[in-house]
Amino acid sequence: MVMALLAGGGAAAISALGNCVGPSAAPVTVRLQVCRHSGLRRLSLLKARCRLRIAAPYYGCRAASLSLSRGRFVCRAAAAAVAVESDANVKTALPTIPSEATLAKVLPYLWRLASSDTTLRWRLGVALILLVASKAAGLAGPILFKQAMDELAQSPLRVAKPALVALVCAALSKAVSSALNETRYIIFAPLGQITGRRVGVQLLDHILRLDLTFHLERKTGALSRILDRAQRSVVNIFRAVVFTFVPTFVELILVCGLLATQVSGTIAAIVALTFAAYVTWTVHITSRAAESRKEVNKLENLATGKAVDALLNYETVVQFNNQSLEVEQYNKLLQGYQSASLQAERLSAALNAGQAIILSIGIAAVMALAGLKVARGLSTVGDLVLANGLILQLSGPLQFLGFLYRDLRQSLVDLESLFTILSTQPLLKDGTVELEHVGRGAKVRARDLRFSYTSSREVLLGVNLRADPGESIALVGASGSGKSTIVKLLLRLYDPDSGSLFLDDHDLRSLSQDSLRSAVAVVPQDTILFNDTIMYNIAYGRPNATQEQVIQAAKQARLHDAVLRMPDGYLTMVGERGLKLSGGEKQRVAIARAFLKSPRLLICDEATSALDSGTEAAILKSLKELAAGRTCVFVAHRLSTIMHCDRILVMDAGVVVEEGTHQELVAKGGRYAHMWALQESEESKKTVKI
């Protein structure tokens, strides 16, 4: 196996590989798969015992087809960096969300989404032409069959050959109609898929930009189901309206016209009346089923949310031996879901039975009237055949019409949940001032900060603090004193109830959130990692970094050697939330992210509280190197981890009660000195026991 790591991406990087399998190698197909943010482009060479891993400077998604001929790579499709919205024909502006999920308001919304694709006009024009052509071909079959029957009935021997030709053409017309219909689907269906994808992207983007208040109340499993159903619902609506409702309506007009002119106006009226009764019954029953569908969706969301919560908290479930409890709660939710689903199925059965009865009565009336006219000599056998062929031609789409209308109603119910989320507005209004995210450390100021999570729970009662560029400060105090709340305010996850927080003399409320968070890095107490590679998780600090920059950040965090000892190196999967890594390794990944991001303001929120003393000392050394030249805010319970800070703020019950350096506060003999003495005593007891 040949392994190669290249810093570049695309055709240039591939060509640089040169003769890797020998000059006489036969052409070999290469499959290139690019995983977004993975940091590596993997190439598998079929029919060759060789694998190459090519580093990508951009962590985006792209696929390319390549071949290996005479020992050299040839790129069939560019593998260059691409933007998130990779469709060149799609504009980025998104339409306003409808106020309610009715067909009259959803269709214009989806139309505006679809019309952002500049290929819509020609696709729509071609689809309309194919629609008319397919229906004309389908209706030509019964007409040709009628002519053949009339000619054979009058003089079977003399006109046998033309009649046979008409019969063959009648049979072929069905194939032509189906081919044209499928071609229409191929031409227009991509718009439905594009629109569904854009709805899903818009929903995820909106959710990720909502403030922390929304995410504290959310249910991950339910949101996942809404996201999945929303995309599927958009495709279903396009399929129902564009490929069923409109074609069926066009076909109904053509069938009634042919019956009125070729057979009888009375028969045409019966067909129209049957269609009206069919649609009325379908709309009535489906409207009743919509309420049942809402209940089904609600219970499905609850059941999915319960399953996801149990899986995410697997360790807690096992530690408390509550597997049976979780399964029992999940089973109760599924029982409710089952009951609601059965009610929906009963309504569906009533719908299908009613549709079959209405359609059978209509067909029976048409055939009886047509047969009576033939018996009286008012019509020919061909007219009877034509009426039978046309009514059967229309009955097929009508059967699907009921199913798709029910599907349409369900899709509208699903979109209602989507629009509810999209109409939810962030409580934090974004600012307009752009903060410099590169350069020296940031200047931090807080004046009389007051904040409460609820009206009865005040957390900050007038906090003042300052940190000059390049200075490090620490926040210490008992649990609930307000330390982590200040961190959340610095990240602008919340706005203070009163008072002001400044960064570089700009009120945080005036700064754009993107520029603020680009200038800040956080090393949290519990680092949550994505279930991807170590390379991906480090590169998450700066997605456009090169592989060399990612590896350098790992070296600075003293993670590089540990990664190289792993079987797959930087391609090692870290598992769900990083559970395959130790606590110290996860913290080093967080530190490597911060090194890679190179922030102006570094926040360490209990970054070593869960680590043993030896690991803590090593992590602290990396944190001090990371903090050099940057403004840093440390939140800690262990006072030994913040002794080096330029200034320490002691908090109690939402106010700063002491402030100074470690030596000053110990000498003062106040609250900090008492905390220090307690921790020193505890450490001494641990040492004696050991």
C-alpha cells in the first residue's frame, strides 16, 4: 500500500503525484470521496493495491472522477474548493416564510424557492410541452382503437390491414405516453429536489442561528424528524401538484371534450359529475385525517426524542440501571403513536372505499348509457370502445389522485411544524459593527452588569470588571456565584438585563455575532467532539486551515505525539461526543482548536476541573502558552490553576467581593485566603493518604 499526503487539493495536487504505480500500469478507475471538514481527500484505486490520502486546503464537499493511465493521474472533474451553496444556477436569496401552511400560501413560497434556479423557465416550458404530448399520445390509443373497431365492423376483409395498423398504433401510444411522462419527470423533478434541499438547509441554518433560549427548550429527536419530513414534504408537494393534479385536470378536460364530440354530451357530463363527487369525497375525508396526522406527528416526535435522549445519555442510563425505565417510557409513547396511526389508517380505508364506490358507479353509468345508445343504433361499437377506453384512461390517475391528495395534506401538516420554527425569531438582535478578529488581545470592560435567568432568579447584581489587551483575569467563587454567567454574556449567548459589556470599547450588542465569535475561543470544562476524525475536530476551530496548520496546532497543544500512536493517526474516529478519547486528550483537542483559531480573547471555563493532577499540570502548561499575548478570562474552582493570572476576581452571590493578584489576596486574609487555605488543607490530606 502506498500512502501519500499532499498539502494541495484538486487536479494540480493529483498531477503532482507522478508515477506512483509504475509507467506501464493499465488505466485504473479512481474514486474520490471528499468528506466535509475531514481535512483529507481519500482516493481508492480500484484494481490496484494502492491508496492515497490527499490533504485538502478546504474542508468542503465535492466528488470527482479520475483515472490512472501510464502511471499518472488524470482528473475528470475539478476537485477545487466549493462554497456551501454549490449550485451555480441557484440564487442565494430566500423568500419570506408563509404565515400558515395552506396550499394557497405554500405553493407561492415553493415557487419562489424553485424560481431561484435560472433553469426553471426552460424546464417548465419543456415540461408543459411533454405534458400535452404525453396526454395526447395516451388519448390517441382509445381513438385509434375506436377507428379500428368501426372499420372492422363495416368491412373486415377489405380494411383489415389499416385496422391492424390502427390497433398496433393504439397499443404503442401507451408506451409513447409513458415515455414522454417519464421524460417530463426527469426534466422537472430536479427542481423539487433542489427546493427540498434548500428548505432543509434554510431550516438548519435558522436553527443554528437561534439563541440559547430556544436550544435549552428544544428536543433534538423531534427537530431531527421535522427536518427530515420538511424536505420530503416539499418533494411530495411538487410531485402531487406538478405531476398529478395538473396533468389529471388537463386529461379530464380532454376526455370530456372527446366524449362530448365523439360519443355524447350526457356521457361527458356523467364523467365530469363522477370526477366532482370523487374530489369532494377525497377532500372531505382527507381534511378529517389532517387532524389525526397532527397527533401522529406529535407522538412520533415525542417517541423519537425519547429514543435519542436515551441514546445520548447511554452512560447515565447504564450507571443507574434504568434501561427498563427508558424502554417502558418509550413503549408508552409508541402505544400512543400506534393508536393515533390506527385512527389515520381507518380514515384512509374509508377514503379508499368511498373512492372505489364512486368510480365504479361512474364507470357503470357511462358503460350502460353507451351500450344503450349502441343497442338503439345511435352509436357504433367503436363509440362504446372509445367511451370505455377514455373512462379507463381517466380512472388510473384518479386512483393516484386520492392517494397523492392525502399525501399532500400530510405534507402541509408537516410543513406547519417547519414554518413554526422558521417564524421563531432570535431574542438577540445582531449588531452591525465588525470586530477585528486578528491582532493584539482584546480590551474587555463590564459596567454594573445585572442579569437574571428568570424574574425570581437574579444571578448578577452589578458586576464591574476590566481586562486590558494581553492581560489575564480569573473569576473564582462558589458554585452559583455568577462566574459562568459572565462567560455566557461575553459570548453573547444572552444580553444583560442592565449595564454594559464592552469589547474594544464597543458595546457587545452593537457587534455582529459572527465577528465577535470569530475573535473569541473557548476551552470548556467538558469538550464535546463530533463523531468524526481527530483532523476534523481540530480543524473545526478554523475550517479553511491547511493540514500543516492543523498539525502545528496539535503540536502546540502537545497532542501530536499521542495522535501518531493511534492506529489511524489523524484519521482516527473519536466516537460519539469524543467518548473514544480520554479526558486529557479531549481537552488537548479543545486547546488545539483554540491555537488554530488564534483568538484575541481566550476563555477557559473550568478547563482542567475534571482532570487528575498530572494531566492538569501538562494542560496548564499548554494553556499558558496559548494565553501568551492574548486577553484571557479563566473560570476555576481550583485556585492553583489561576495563580499566574494578572488579576483575580472573587465572586459571591452575583457580586465581586475581592480583587487583586494571588499574593495580594492571600495576604489580605479575606474570602480568597480562606478558600486557598481550605484547598491547601485538602491537598495535604490527599498527600498523607497516598
